[in-house]
Amino acid sequence: MVQAPDSPITTTDLPTLAIALITRAGCEYGDVRFCTYRTQNLYARDRSLSQLSDNVSSGFGVRVLLNGAWGFAASPYKTPAEVERLVALAVDIAKGSRLSQQTRVQLVPVEAYQDTYTTPIEIDPFTVPITEKAELLLRLNEQLLSYGERGIKKAYSYLRFTREDKIFASTEGSLIQQTIYRSYPGMGCTAVANGDAQSRSYERPPLNIGYEHINAPDLLSQVERVAEEAIEKVHAPKSPSGIRSTLILKPTNLYLTIHESVGHPTELDRVYGYESNFAGTSFATTDKLGKLQYAAPWVNFRADRTQPGGRSTLGYDDEGVPAQDWFVVKDGVLTDYLTDRETAYRLGRPASNGCAYADSWYSVPMVRIPNLGLEPGSDGGSHTATLAEMIADTEEGILIDGVGSFSIDQQRRNFQFGGDAFWKVEKGKVVGMLKDVTYHAMTTDFWNSVDAIGSASEREQCGTNICGKGEPMQVAQMSHTCVPVRVQNIQIGGAS
């Protein structure tokens, strides 16, 4: 048994001990993550604060590769004795895994890094008083409910903050400390009329940033528009069904379509069938790499974990691979995937592009979507247009903002998406709202039907904080920075 040191344990003592024990056990690779996560959520419903939570979760996970098989174990107890116990347990699990494993796991190399990374912030969100946060939410709701005589019957608002403190050490020689901050505000309301209820929402996108992201003047300035659009929406006619139409999609809607139809299909573990939970595997198999016309030639999707403020921006992934950027789809063609060290080896790549992430100290790292965005159109390009120009150039179509319902099949081919607000476009003008709009398409048909793409001036950093994957499920977050697009001849159906 390892004896506790006489002097207090320093930040790096236990990770260093774990790596020494992994090496002594004869493992070809091993890593350890010591993590502390703090999450604070405030949610106001109507005129009361209905949820307030401030939770801390702390512990460590040990992962070893022995004779080509993985073993993993985790514990909330950060002591030398527990480190020794967990290393031994992870080694035993790897031995057991090897008995049923058909193919040995191999990893691409990675350099050793001794480094620190902290999200650049101006205001630590955890230093701002709860009362100040609650008062802002209640003020937003009160202003939304002031439209009650015109039909607004429900209002909500929320603030969400996280801080991740992680120490990563590996047998490659890396020792990396990271602190990641995330902030996310939003609000919405529901209008009721004629036996129907319709909602409208607004959020400042979830970003890796401090409390400065909680811009009270901006949030308050959106109240009137959100309420008015909810009221107009509940009185609007339903969308026609069973027709084909031109769509003009704002970034606030398009980001989810990118997430589901480009992000998840290019996760290489999903492509190889390692992962099939939450809408299955992927049609974008490796025999199509460099050949598949995923989108129109003027459409480019770029992954970027270095993007300032991006929801998955960090210094290193959970295998100690530095953050980087690369094209997944270039000039419309599938050119790369999202990889960790294991899947990159199987693909024959010399290195991982750094997509390994675990959502807690007790979770195993897996391939996760990074910040994956749609590049703006080229200046002066024949398919580049502003949102206003797209509308003015459309004889008949539908403009969509925000996200709603969605579904996608088990190979990410066939999808349906809704939205939060819809407007009819006729003869180059927006002529009024619609409700209950969904659009349906095959992934490659949809992206090859993009005939206009926004310029860099209309780029928006949208994204999600609740991407589920795996079993047991892990939750990750990522930005999908994008511009407006126009898509031709898309199937429109009523709400399902």
C-alpha cells in the first residue's frame, strides 16, 4: 500500500503517482484526469424563481491500455491509497476486456505537453451575487407578462454557468491543467388564442465566456420583439403541407441542421460502428472520403477548437491533443472526420485532430463534435449574398429563425427540422408569419441544394449545451458558427 506523504499533497502529486503506477504495471499507455466541475442554474417561471442549483462534482478517472485493451475506473476519493486501488482496478478491467476483444487497440502518437489553459474571461460568473442574477430573470419575465392582455400567458428565463477544472497526465509525459468557463442566458414566452398556444424564444448563444456575456440591456431590448412575435405567431395561418419551397434559414436555425446532419455523421467512432446510440451510425463511410459530394461546391464546413468563445474551445482535448482547426467538407467534398487517437490510427492518419472529450471525471473520453461551422461565402462570389439580398431575390419561400422539433434516421441520411419562428416570403418581401412549419430532406440532397450563402458580416456563433451521446449518456457542448443560407426545392410538411 502506498503511504500518504508527510507534507500536504500538491496539485500534481496524485496525477504523477498514478502515471508511475500505470507504467509500473506494464501498460503500453495510460492517462488520468483529476477534475472538478461546478454548475450553477437559475430558472424563473412567470413571477417566481422556480429553480436554483449550484453543484460541485469532483473526482478522478484512470484509463489504461494493456495488451491492446482498454480498462477504466473512477472514484471521488482523491488519496494516494485510492489512486493505487484504481490503477490496479483499471488494469484488471483491461485484462478482462482483452478476453473478448477481437482487434487490438492502437493509438497514433502525440507529443508530451506541460501546459496550462484558462478560458479568457472578464467577470467570473460565480462571483456575481445570486440576487443580481435572480432579479434580472424576474425583470425579464415581468416585462414579457406585461403583454398579458394581448395573449402572453407564460414566461420563462434562465442563466446557466459552468466551470471545469481539469488536470490531465499521461504516460506520454504530458501534464496539462485547464480551467474552462461557460455562460448561457435565454428567455421565452407563450401566447394563447383561439384554442392554440405558440411560443417564441431568444437566447444569447452558449459560449465559453464570463458573466460579461449576460448582457442585461441586450436581453431587455429583445422582450418587445419576442412578445410581439409570439402574439403574431399564435394568430398566424398554418404552414401549407406537402409542397416544395425555397427556404431561407437564419444561423439560429441552421446550426442544429449542421449539428445533426454534418457533425454527428462525421464522428469517426460513429462511422466505424463503435457508437450507435442516439440515432445510430453514419452514411458517410470511409470509402466515400475524398469522393462524396456532401454539399454544393461553394459550401465548406470547418472544425475549429481554437475559436474564441466557442463552446468546445479549449487548449487540449481529453487525450492531451492540442486544439486545432481543419476542414471536414471542402468545396462541397467530404475531406476529413472528427477523430481521437484510436480512430485516427484505424483511418491511417498520423495524428488525432483532438476530438476526445469526457463530460465528467467518471466518464470515458469519446469522439465528440468540436466547434463545427459553415464558412461564409467568398467575397464577390456568385453564390454569396446577404440575408436581405436572399429575401429580395426570392419569388416565394419561407424564412425560418430559431430551433424546434427535429428527427433524423439511423444513418443520418433522412431528416426533419422545425423552427421557432416562420415568415412567408413573396415577390422579394416578408409578408407575414406562419406557424407549424417543418422541412424534410436527405442530408446530401439538402446541402447540395444551397444556392446562396451569407457573407462573413452576418456570421453568428450559435451552438448547443446539451448534445447527448453514448451509453451511459454523456452530454457535451459545441458551437456551430454559421451564416444565413438559401436552399431550393425542399419538402415542407405540417408539425408532427
